[in-house]
Amino acid sequence: MRTTRTLSALALATVLAVTATGCGSDDSGSKQTLTVFAASSLTRTFTELGRQFEAEHHGVTVRLGFGGSSDLVEQIRSGAPADVFASADTKNMDKLGDAATDPRSFASNTLEIAVPPGNPAGITDLQDLTKPGVKLVVCAPEVPCGTATQSVARSASLTLKPVSEEQSVTDVLGKVASGEADAGVVYVTDVKGAGSKVEGITFPEAAGAVNVYPIAALRDAKQSRLAQEFVDLVLGRDGQQVLADAGFGKP
Amino acid sequence: MRPPGVGLPRWLYLPAGLGAVFVLLPLAAMVSRVDGTHLVALITSPSSREALWLSLRTSAASTLVCVVLGVPMAVVLARTDFRGQAAARSLVLLPLVVPPVVSGIALLYTFGRRGLLGHALHVVGVEVAFTSVAVVMAQTFVALPFLVISLEGALRTAGQRYEVAAATLGASPSTVFRRVTLPLVLPGLVSGAVLAFARSLGEFGATITFAGSLAGTTRTLPIQIYLERFDDPDAAVALSLLLVVVAVLVIAPASRATVRHRRGTR
Amino acid sequence: MTTLEYYATVGARDVSVRLTVGPGETVALLGPNGAGKSTVLGVIAGLLAPTAGQVTLGGRTLVSATGPVVAPHRRDVALLAQDPLLFPHLTALENVAFGPRARGVRRPQARATARLWLDRVGVADLGDRRPHQLSGGQAQRVAVARALAADPALLLLDEPMAALDVAVAPSVRQLLREVLVDRSVLLVTHEPLDALLLADRVVVVDGGRVVEDGPTTEVLTRPRSVFAARIAGLNLVAGTWDGSGVAAAPLVVRGMTGDPAPARAEEAVAVFAPNAVSVFRDTPTGSPRNAFSAVVTDLEPLGDRVRVRTEASGHRLAADVTPAAVADLGLGPGATVQLMVKATEVTIYAASRPTAFSAR
């Protein structure tokens, strides 16, 4: 008897714990939730656009999930309940195949050199990154910003010798902003987003590796109508304005 | 054979079993995703071997540093009384509870170029950031508490009676430490060192924050796995398996030796 | 000249003791639990700091209120406790060689010394064994060898037989009797046999103070303290001599005056053996000189007799009777009885011992 009672108490506690963490969905009634998965570099702009969308659609809550594009693709394929996906590159969007409905390019991004405030190593162009003694940090070739950096360097016939190949733009910016590195190669929008913590130096070779951002409503979206409306907002005048303010280029 | 003892309440086995499943199932799931045909090729690729070799080297070095610094720390904590000892112990164990990334940031603010000691180090020509030394430092920082806590426990359990006996036989404090204290707590020291090695081997957050990530210099096995995950999930899974196997190979013999040692002296 | 001169107070434990150990002398330190015996050993070994006093060994000051404190390993004092505390990671031989090695003796020579000592304590064949492979008696023999191999100026023994089997203790006691000859030893024990067989002199402490100090046979045959009487297996009533008996209100014990005879109103003790005490349920007829009303507290079989422990007006008195008498009288804890002792069986002498603290 006592055993049974202890067990039921355990089971009850587990159920309560699970309920309390909010695993239940709440699509019913007038409240509606739109889930948007977007690449980390879109954090600022999409937070702003989500707010606009909520203001225009009464009773709709926009839930935003940011992360590396390949992580997000993996999550969507594993059944994460996303309605819209905005990728930092076409390669990851392509991985979704049919699951993404009619992907459209909505922004582009180019590389820029980020240096600590005051530019202690005196970097002026891409060539300077190969100067001896310059501590350079780039994205690893395995991640999109690293691929772009590599192709830019290759077309300029330069061999970059970074002291570290980071997993993400954030890691590169962190090392530059702290002064640990003399220079890093990231996207224009990242430099802009970092504010006064880093300075940006544009270089002409960047035009050779423009990164295009596609967006799509997802086939399995629970809110397919809202999903399409969100995509329209991003592609529309207001969306493009917000993106341009953040430094993104035209698609 | 273990004597039957008083027995356990039967309901205890349910949560115990659930816990075991919770730990083992993800491992099994990972093994099931391993691409058998390419496993050997993935594990023996130059980048994998480089990362593994770096991980083993740095983990061994940080374990050594942990022993050299941690043994005296544990002895001071276990055998002396001083003001603020409780606070000192909490601070020493802090890296256990702090997220590794925070440890990395703290190290950066200390030994980084613009850190507390960074300038002084720069003047004497020492730059640790982005070097394998930084990897060892990050690993030592997070692994040291494991050694200290397990050795301090062993010292307290062993008590001071043998040390007192040795002193009355004419042994100086150094002799007592070398010939009595250390041999008595050797099992605790070994298991502490193994824990420290395992923690170093798995270290990720502090390393990537403080040391960066460059093949052959700072890109340890966990960082390689994290990186491969984007590009080549099959390789990431294969390397994860490799890491698990290496960890098991290190831990299993050491823990068996510890158990045997305990049985032998009791 | 004496080897150990000890006068020290440990304030926190309220232990203030003065004692000496002469060259080659074995002194037994007796006393009930908590009397302060271990505190004394701790101060001598350097494990406890006294709040006042001075301890010297062979003329060298180990600790004093003003001077520096000599570290335990420089005191030349070895300690053997009831737990042999052999180092578990060393063989018996290495354990015994530990002391000489710690003093800088080279390894082969230290091992040779260790072999000699293992032979002397009768376990020469066990040198290669680890402590967990030794029996309790064997381990204590090795511990004795280890303490002696360190060649200490003073050997402290802290109830060395207390943890041993009853069957093993006699042989270890015999061993100590042989090896302690001509050594300066301070032996803490609660066993009168240890004191009788091993000690030249006995110091009794109670409540943190020395209550008796004298030659072993003297103390155990003519105890002045309740504790010494108890370990000697005797009844003792302490009071004042009123000219005809020892008055310890409300009791008065009459008996034969012995040496030293007490003066009137002087503190005196009356001592008598438990087998001299008769037990009755009712007040016997006639008028015996010593009759005390008492309550039985405890019965304990003792060979072919039963020891009846009683309390008579705050004094603990024991009587030895036959098992048949226990049954006939229906004795048990709580029973009220009359104790009778013939005056001819009682020895009375002065409580003060002129020879106490003779070595001061």
C-alpha cells in the first residue's frame, strides 16, 4: 500500500512539473502565436519586426527563435513548431526542400573588417590582415561567415593566418571588442550592431562574396495565413526599411 | 559476495532505473546514429587526430598542474584552521558552479591582453591568449576544484591519527607528508586526478572563450565536435563516440584500482 | 636526576597535574575516565598546548609558559596507543624501520634495526606482512617494536592492551614487561594488573588533580583514594579519625589502626576487602561494631562468588557472597540490605602520605 502511495506521489509530482514548464500548447481562442525561427544575425531586426507585426495583428503573439541557421534547420526537421524560417544563407534554406514554401530573398550582407576602438594595429585594408604580428580572428570555414571569408581571401590571393577560427560571429566580435584580437572579419550588420565596441573597415573585395538571406513560410505551419503575412511584412516597404537601417543590403 | 544487508525499499529501484535509462539512452541513441562504414575514416582524419592529440596533451598537462597546485590546497584546507577558511573553500570551489563561459571571461579579464596581468605579461614577452597554454589554463581553472574537493574529503576521512603517530616517531612535517599523508590518500588523489582529467577532456566553454579555436593549437576535441556539427554531422557523431570511449578508457581502470585499494586496506 | 619533569595546567579541560618519571622508571598513570590522563600524554607528546607550567625531558625544556615549544617530532617521545596505528601502506618491517629512517638512518641499517626489534617482540617472521594481514596481538607487537626502534628518551603508553583480546593481552603484557626494563615509561591504564606487573610507581589522577603518588604495591595495598581502592578491589571509606573510628557522616567505621596511625580529627581512611563483608536482609541481633544499611545497585559474577555492589549513605561498598546466598536472600538491584564487617577485618590509616610528590 505504502509503495503504491509513494509511487503515485512521484507520478503526480512529475506531471505537475511538466505542466508547470508549459509544454501544453495554447492555440485555442482569440490568442494566436506565430513562431518565427531566424538566423542570429537577424536578432535585432526581427525583434523590431515582430513588435510591428503584433501591433498590426491584435491578439497575435510573435515568438522568435534565434540561432545558427544550420541549428535551426536541424530543429525544424526534428519537428520544432516553427511557422516561418529566415536563413542567413541559401544553402541552409535549400536543406529544407519542400518543407519551405517558396523561399524569397529579402536581404543581403557583406563582409567587413572589425577592429577594436582606436584600431591599435592600424588596419586599413584586407592586405593588412596578413601583416606579421596582427592577431586576426575569423569564423571557422565550417560556418557561413567563415566560408565567405575564405572565398574573399582566395579571390584576393591572400593567405590569412588567423590565431583563432571561431564558431560564430558573436565569438569573433567578442574577441575583437575585448582587444584580445587586432582584427576580425564579420558582416557589416554585425559591426553596426556592436555599436561603439568595435570599428568597421570596409574593403572592396567584399563585393565578391555577398550573402543573400532567404525567408519562407513553412509547409507544416500551424498559422499558415499569419506566416505568409509575416513574410510579406519582411519583404514589404516597412520590413526593408528596418533591415536597411541595420545595414543590410538589398537582396 | 556482498552480504545481504538490510535490503532496499523496492520502490527505490524505479527512479534508480529511470535515472540510469536517462543517462544511457542518449548515449545509445548517439551510437545508433554512427555511420559505421565511414567511422574509421572519420575518426582517423587528420583534423580528428589533431584535435584528439591536442585534447590528450592539454588534459594531461592541466591534470599535472591540478595535482601540483591542488594537493597543497586540499591539505591546507583539510589540516589547518584559519580565519575565512569556509569562505576560501567556497571560492576555490566556485568554478564548479559557475558556467564555464563565465570562467573563460574571468580568465580573459585576468590573463588577456587587456586583463589584470595581461599588460605585465606582455611586457615580459609572454602572451597566453590563443595558445595551447591558454587551453591548459582554462582546463586547469575548471578542473582544479574536482581534485581539491575529492582530495580534501579523502584527507578528512583518513584523519590525523597516523600523522600524529609518525610525528611521535620523529618524522618531520615534510617526512610525514611524503611518507604517510600522501600514500594514505593516494586513492583519493588518483580519483581526484581522474576527475580532473575527465573534466579537462570535456572542457569547452572556458576554452573557446579564453583560448579561441584553431586547429592543432587550441581546437580541442569538444570544440572540433561543436564545429563539425554545422558542416558534417556524421563526423561530429563519430568524434563524440571517440570522446566517450577515451573518457571511459581513462576512468574505468582508475576507479577499479581505487576500489581494489580500499578493499585491500580494510 | 629525573628524566621527565611535568607540571602543567590545561585550562580548558581543568587539568592541573604534577608528576615525574625517573631514568629507567615505569610510572603508571591511573584514574577514572575523564580524569585527565590523556590530556597529560597529549601535552608531553606535543599535541596539546598547556596554558601554564613547564615540561622538561632529560633537562631539555619541551614546553614552558615563556619559552618556545618544541615540535612533536623533535621531542624524542614515542607514543603507543591502544590502536597500533601501523601505516597501512607499509609492511611490518617498513613500519618498524620508519622511526630510524625519519631520524636519517640509512635504509639498509634502518631495516637491520627493524629486524632486530621484530625479533625481540617475537614476530620476526611477519616482517613482509601488511598491517591488514596481522592479528590484533601481532599488530600491537609490531607497534611496540616500532615505538622502541625509534629509541625514544621517553615512551608513552596509552592503554596499550585495552583493544586486545583477553586471550592475547597477557602475552603482550609479558612482552612489555621484558622490553620496558631500564626504559623511562609513562603508562596510562585502568587495569591494576598492568600497574602491578609493569609499573614501579603509580600516580592516580581524579578530576584533573593528582590524588595519589607512590610505589605501586604501596598504593594498591594501602590505597588512600576511592579510585585506587576500586582498582585494587577494596572498599574504602574516607573521613576523619574520631579516636575510635573513621567518621564519614552518617557512617562511622571502626577497625584496627595501621601505619601511619591517624591523629585525632585528622583525615583517615578505612579499608576492607569485599569478602570481609556479610550481607543480611534484616538487622541481625546482637550489636556488631560495623553495620550499615545499604541498597543493592548491581550484581556481578566473580568466579565462584558474586560481587554485590551497594550504596550506603553515599558510599559505594562491595560485598562478595556465594551464589546460594544471593538466591536465599533474594538479592537484586534495589533490595535493601544490612552490611556487616568485623572491626578486625578493617584497616585504618592516615589519608595523607608523607612520601607523596617525593620526586619534586
